Amino acid sequence: MIRMVSFLFLLLFPVLIFAETEARLLRFPAIYENQIVFTYAGDLYTVSAEGGIARKITNHDGYEMFARFSHDGKQLAFTAQYDGNTEVYLMPAEGGEPKRLTYTATLGRDDVGDRMGPNNIVMSWKHDNKTIAFRSRKKSFNSFNGSIFLVDTDGDLPEQIPVPRGGFCSFSPDDNKMAYNRIFREFRTWKRYRGGMADDIWIYDFASKKVKNITKNPAQDIIPMWHKSKIYFLSDRDSLKRMNLYAYDLETKKTDRLTDYKEFDIKFPSLGKNAIVYENGGYIYKFDLATQQSQKVNIQIAEDMLNGREAIISVDKNITNYEIAPDGNRALFGARGDVFTVPKKHGVTRNLTNTSGVHERNSKWSPDGKWIAFISDKTGEDEIYITSRDGSSKPIQITKNGETYKYQMLWSPDSKKLVWSDRLQRIRYVDINSKKIVEVDHSPVWEIRNYNWAPDSKWITYAKPESNNESKIFLFSLESGKNYPVTEGWYSSSDPAFSSDGKYLYFTSNRDFSPKFSWVESDFFYEDMDRIYMVTLTKDGASPFNPKNDEVAVTDSKKKEDKKEDKKDNAAVSVKIDLDNIQNRIEGLPIQPSNYSHITSAGSKIYYNRNGSKDEKPRLLMFDFDMLEEKDLGQINGYEISADQKKMIVGQDGSYACGNSFMHRTCMVSIGRQ
């Protein structure tokens, strides 16, 4: 057994920012006359509108954000997590003890890093300097939708503004009208979105209860800010393809672009008395309403930088990937941006990368045990590296000129190549020695995320998305450079994997239709449509489901069969594929329809995960083709099988354990390859 996962990591990440160093990653700014308040590292800071050294005004471990000045500049409303939940708070503009104004139930999705954004975001003030508008999802069953509420500075019960749903908002000078977004998408990272959730700027009249669309553009028009007779907002409507600042004139009905950013979007602007402040590329800019000019505000952070000091940190709660060494004597972990190996019983834990300020991830052990591959952003872009199994040599960079995000790599069984996919929706492989990259395929629809090698390293199988709801299984021959479809487009298929003897190809497919009737929508819906299927790769290949007939074996008196010959090395396997009518050789395994993934073959058995509607947690199962039966191995989130197919490492809820006994440690499970 591996004796430790609770290994320690020396975080060598000294951050020394002096007064003359300009700070970055400054967020959610607000301005009143000559004072700017912004969020940095989860706390609020205040600084002169001309720039300089900022002063911290909050210190809580939670996140403080979306500060907004009252119109007289005396008070500061903001969103914070002082008491656990994300709520609305109030403090003097220069800083002071915060006062809680709202009390709402806990939400499952309530974080500044979530694509739905945090709850109870402070939007703006009314001009009475007593009423604060905030957006909340406290009454919504749909995390996409929220409503706009008003709360006074005394903290009385909030009152909902009578519009069905809303996002960012701003009030007219007389508070009789409100400019607002109906949809809230500002925390989503989709660029140049033109779909049904692209937002417009609407004006709501509190007296007439009527609304009016003032933008009517297919692009995103967001975060309105009402100043006198103009409404300022962000949009990516023009050829610049970036969120820039625009102004709509309520009198002339004309819209003008006011900034020309081409590299980064403007993010989270806020209106002040004489200016608008916003984020761009991690810096804060000030747009002067009189001169219509923008200027970067040079801000410095001068403090002890407690969160950035060197520390001994336990990384066992930050494991991002794991697998087992080819012979099972060590385990490989990716944790907190570094790559570790841990001994089975005796020895030391090794940090193979030990880098500061660099993120290494998706580490994989080569089947021959010599190399460990990983993806690193050391150059500023995702590149593939390999390092020796003990970290004794300098890592070797395999790819160059990376232009996009790379997904999980897989070694070929002969340890000579690596295949991966990327955010440009390609699947590619690289030869380790020549460093030549070959593109296997490209999907115009979505990312290719399921792929595997044949045991002879001459074929790659993958699931290629061909529509929003359907993907097909393909084969790619490294010798011919051609792609061949295995499944037809009628059913969606994924998770392909070769059998270890190279005779079969396994995959999952949605082919079971058992409709249920919805109580709410008066319509049918489908779930648990998945099963595991297999293809016999040659025309004359025998199906494991063919009828069996027991016969008497004759013993050879001259020579006994060497049992070791049954244990063939994967390198000796030669895969033969007859592509003609391959779709007609598809068979389904006799297992229940559910949701299956991660198929791995080991001799006469295959292992896979199941997580269907009737499963409380993911389960690990095994199908034995000799016995033609399925066995449930317990609640297990994931597993990896060693390259020699003799051992397995399993994980469940952040712990790693043997079989069904989940302790806070890592160990191997013998899977008894036959």
C-alpha cells in the first residue's frame, strides 16, 4: 500500500510588491469625486482617483466586492461574506465597521468564481441616499434568473422591484425610471455571444409599469449607467469584438461608441458623479464624463502581503489527477500545480516539478515506466513536457508555439507518442523523438474529449461531436493517415476503448429509449439511455456472446503448456481491423441502461464507471466475458489501471483506498488479470 497522500508542499511563491510597483488584478471599482474603492485579493481598498498607494478598508477572510457609493459620497454599500452567506453590507465611505442589511437563505451556487456569479450583488443607489438596489436569486428556482430588490440603510425587509427578473440596473436622476438588464450573464466567459440570452438595455417606468427596449441589438448590451440624459453601457456589437463603452442619448436616440479596446474587454464599470471607472486587463481605468477620455489609474498595494508569503502547505486536499505506475510500485499525483510520485510502501515522496508560479497538470506515466508527461504554462502558453520518472533530469519540452488550452494527454502503449485534444476542437498526437505533431481530426461542433490508443499503437479511436446532441466513434490509422467511422449518426456514442488483445472496440451509446412523462411540462423525457457496446474488429472474429459448448480436453504427455505464454505483452499485440460493414458487428452488453463512462480493458474483463439516475454516487463495475456476468465493485468516483494491467488505484470523495474500505490514504487493488 502507498503509505501517504497527506504529503506537504513547500510553496515557494514569494510575492514582493513595493510601493513603486503597479498592482494588477484589481476588480469591481467604484468612484465618487476623488475617491475610488475596488476589490483586490478579496478585500476592499480605497485610493485617490489620481492613483497612488491604496489603503485596505476590509480584512475578512471572505470576499468583499461590488462596492457602490451613495450619491452624496458618504456611504458605501457592498456585497460581502462576513457571516457566512453572501449579503449586502453598509459602511462609511472612508471605512469602518460594516452593518449587515440583508438575510437570505444559503444558495448552492454562490461564489465569485461561479459562472452565475455570487448572490446579492449590490447594483446601485437611489438618489435619496437611503435605498440600495441589489440583485438576488433568493426567490428563484432557476440559478440563471434573479430579481432586483431594494433595501434601505436601516436594514428593513427588502422590497422587490416589480419586474419579472433583472440584472444590473441604474436609476434616472428623479428615480422615476430604471434602466436595467433582464438577464445576468456578466460572469460567463463566452465571447461575442449572439444567442437567445444576449441582453438588451430596458427602461422601466415606475408610474406606468411599462418597459421599453432602447438597444435592440443582437449583441450583448449590459450594465446600464444612467447619467443625466444619457445611458452608458457595455457592448461587443462592433467589429472590435470586445466589450467597449457606449452611450445612448435619450433625446436624440443615437448610440455612440466611446472606447476602442481591442485586446481586453471592459469589465464591471461603475458610474460616479463625474466619471465612470472600470476594469480592463486587470487594471482600473477612469473615463471622464466631461472630456469623454479614458485614463489608467496607477495603483500600488503596499502591505505585508500575508497571503503571498512562503508557507508549508498540505496539498492532499488539492489533488487534481492521479494514476498508478506501470508496475504498481508508485502512484502519480497532480496537486497544487506540481507533479508528485508516492511510494507503494518504502521510500520518499518526490516533487518532480517543484516550480513557483507555474502550473503543471494532467500528468501521465509512460507505459514503459521511463517518463512522466505533463502540461505546463511555463512559457505563457500550454505546452507538453516529459521528465524522468524520478525527476533527476531537466524536463524536456515536446511541443512549441502553443496557441490554445490543451486537454488530457494519453501515452501510446509503445511509449513513443502522446495524443491530446484542445480548445480549438482538434485531436492531435506528437512523436516524442521527432517532436512532429500530426492532426488526427477536427470537430466544427465541439471539443473532442474521448480518445484512446489501440494496444499496438497504430490506431487511435475517438468520439467526434457532429451536432449539439450527437457524436460518432471514429478510427484513425497512423499508417494511412485516414479516418474511418465506426458508428452511424443516428445514436450518440462516446468513450471508445480497445480491448487489451486488440480484437474488440468498446464504447457507450444512447440507444435505450424508455420515455417517462413529466408532471410539470406535460411531455415525455428520457434518462438512463446509455449502455456499453462492442464491435468485433475482424469479420472472422468470434463474439464472446457466441454459444459455448464444453468439450473434453486432451492432455499432451510430451509437453505441458507454459502458463506464462497466456500473459502476452501488449507490445506483441497486432490489431487487425476489417472496416467493411463494421457497423453491422456492433453488439450490446447485457447490462442495465444507465449512464456509463471510462471503459478500460484488462484481459477477459472490462472495468467502467456507472452514474445513473438510480445511483446515489458513481459506482465501479466489472464485466467478465468468461462468465458473461457483471459485478458491482462499490461506490467509487474513479480509477486507473496500471500499464501491466495487474493493479488498480481507486478514488472516492477526495480519498484513495483499497476496494470498498475508504480510508484517507492511497493503495493498490489487485485486479487479477487473466
